[in-house]
Amino acid sequence: MTGASPLRQASSLFQERFASRPSVAASAPGRINLLGEHTDYNGGPTLPFAIERRTAVVAAPAGEWQAVSALDGVLIPFDPAAPPTGTWTDYPRGVARVMLRSGISLGGARIAVASALPIGAGLSSSAALCLATAKALALMAGRKLTAEALIEFAWTAEHDEVGVPCGRLDQTAIALSARGSAILFETGPGTVMKVPMSERIWVIETGVSRRLVDGEYARRRHECTEALAMLHDRGVRAASLADLAGDPAEAWTRILPPPLESRVRHVVSEVIRTRAAAAALRKGDLTTLGRLLVEGHHSLRDYFQSSCPEADALVARITELGGLGARLTGAGWGGAVIALLPEGQAPGIVAQLEESRGSSGGDPVWSTRSAAGVRREPLD
């Protein structure tokens, strides 16, 4: 199945392991967050877009719950009523559990999954799996769910059932994105606005995998909550840390101790950068967009301390080679660096990056444009 599309891989795997054909198919893309890192749970804007690489889920009704992935081909039974087991099936298990709890009738299912998304690269492979599973199970149950319902099912499964302390950024981007655009998601009021985006973005995997269930992400969220509570105690009226971006006096800098002051400094500056990046996209101002990407990376590195040496070296190398901008995308502590390259110089820059990185046996440098969100897929 090497080289086949995720949908073809999943369908072939289903027939191979279950000796039958799937009845429904769905797919969901990964996402890249251009800017707006750690702003979503702080009431600020994010600027994500869906990428061309996707995760496919095919399924058919059954009297039990079983799932198999093209990663290892191992058939795993699971029970939506049981607690998490620490395997990848916790994600479809969580989706099924949430949907059953909402009143959707699901007697059981056989599920096969295949993906073109690298795991642990900060491209929302887990959110894509949850959304594709929710879409497939809804189709199997004969239910036409809104994008908002799919977002809620997928987020609740990942947040409440698997235990990932995530916001709704990933699910919203994957469900609502469209080809040819990014979305400016203002998480405070919950508004979504499409922003034209035809640019190609390059992805360079650091080789450092990260997991959001590890402690650093949760620690940063706690620090942001602690900072807001401390500001409230000192009489600062702000519904969220993002609201501080409108305070030219920056009184909060004189109230918060380290490292809380640095955490808030990242959030406040990232709010401003994200809105400026959306404006730059609308104008086609790639020079400004590239500069904002680099500034965003430096803020993650210096103030939020969520970068890693491998990402820092890549960003420096890309800008040294003539890239317009680059930064670590995703929550941090590993994953992938994204780069905005001058169109005519991109092949040469990529060749030098690949040469300096050597042979890793993987697919470390690739590119994407914005793509469509979660969708039903046809079966042959």
C-alpha cells in the first residue's frame, strides 16, 4: 500500500482485515497554525489553515467495536464504555463514547484508519483522526451533523476522554477550513473569518516528537491561569490575557513575577502579531508575514520557552538561506517548523536544507497549500 492515498490504504486495509467492504468513508486534514500559538485558551486570535495531507477513516456497522491502523495493521478491539487504554484507539473510542452519550445510535463498528500526517509534528494528527471518525460514524448512523457538532464531538473526545488539555483551535480549523484560505479564529467571541491565502508553506520536521499529554503544555496553561488570577487580585479588569493587548501602558508587567510576566508577554505580543499577519495576508504582503513568523518563533523561544534547539537551529538556517520567515508550529517542544520561502528561490533553499539535514529515512521537507476541511469520501 506504499504510495497509495490514505483513503485507498484504509479501504484496502479494511477489506484485508475484516474480509468485507466498508460502508462509509470520511477524511480530515491536518492543520498548520501560521500564528496564534497559545492564544486560543487565552481568549485571543489564531490564524490556522487546513493542509493537503489527510487522515482517512472507513467504517461499517458491526456487533462489536474494532479498529485497525495502517501504521501497524494490528486489529484492536475497544469498548466505548471502558476507560482509556493508552493506545491510539483511545481517540475513536472517545469519539464513539461522546456520540453515544449524545443520543446517536451506534451499535458497534469496524474501523480502518490510514493517514499521510506525521505523528507528533504539531500538525494536529489526533484532531484529524477524531474529526474523520466522528464524520464516518455520523454517516454510518445516518445522521447529518453540522460542522459545529463535529467540532464539539471531536474536541470533547480529545479533551475529556483522552485527557489532552487542548482548546478548540485544531478542531475548528479542520472542520471549517476551505481551499484557498486561512481562517482568523477569534476564540474570545468565537468568530471565524476567512482570509485569502494562496501561498505555499514548507514544512520541515524537527525529528523531535512531542505529546500534549506531557507536562509542559499543562504547566503553561496553569501559568496563564495563575497570571490572570493574580492580575484580577490587583484590580486589572481583563476577561482574558488576550484583552491585555489593548493596554498601551502594559501595567501588568509591573505586577507579575517571573516566569508569569514572560508568559503573558508572549500571549499579548502574539495576539498583535496574529491580527497583523491576517492583515498582511489580505494585502499579499509576504515580507511582513515572514517577519511576523520569525518574531513569533523568538517569542515562543524566549518568553514561552516552548521551543527546542532543533527548531531554533532550523529557523536560523532558513532565514540565513534567504527564507522570508519561519517558526515552530503547534504547541511546541518539538514537531515541525514552517517556512515561507520566495517562490523563485524555494527549490534551492529546500535543496540546501535537505543536504544539511542529511538522510533521515523519512520525509522531512515538504510543502502544502491550504485545503478543504473534514468531508465525506466516496467509496469505489
